[in-house]
Amino acid sequence: AGENVPEVFAFADRLLRGGRELPAMGKLVSADGRLRVEFDLKGHKGKRFDVIWTADGSPVRETKWTADPQGIPDGSVLSFEPPAGARRVYVNLVLDEPTGEETYPESVVSSNAVVL
């Protein structure tokens, strides 16, 4: 299922053919009760950020995850308070560039996960 996602094709196009630059996301960090991640759209159009989190301590494949959509902030930093009760959090940057694929209609760039 994971071998045919748009991000793989975009990465290969960039690497092998000198295609369009890919959006970049820095490391998601926790400081002073907030989570923060720097990003660079590199000319792409951002649709939203999804803050993906869980209060569950189960193994990752058994965990129930929740997605809270956030707008794209002005500038290059997303900063937010972790959801109440969250134990693990990561962020997806969702691009406003339809892929034309039924299974994967949106391209995303994901951050690292932070354990709180």
C-alpha cells in the first residue's frame, strides 16, 4: 500500500530529474508547554496542518490517533499547545495540490513524533 504514494514520485522526480523542490519541515520540538516546528513550503501551496495525536500508550499500530486540523500560519513556524491528555504528537503538512489519485488524494509532509 505504501509503495505508490505521490510523495515517493515527487521525491524520485526531484532526485533523478531535477524536478520541483520539495516542501521541508524541521524537527517538532517541545518547549515551555508548546510544540513548535519550522517549515518551508518551497513554492508549494499549503492547505492545512493536521496535528495528529494520541492519549493512548499502546504500540503504534494499535493506537487510536486523532487529527486536529490547523490553518497555515503566516511565516515559517507552527506553534501550538499540545492537545489535553496527548501522550504522542506529530504534524502533517497537507498540500493544496490534488494528486489525482483515489487512494492518496493529498500529498503530505510529516514531522517526527514527540512523546510528552
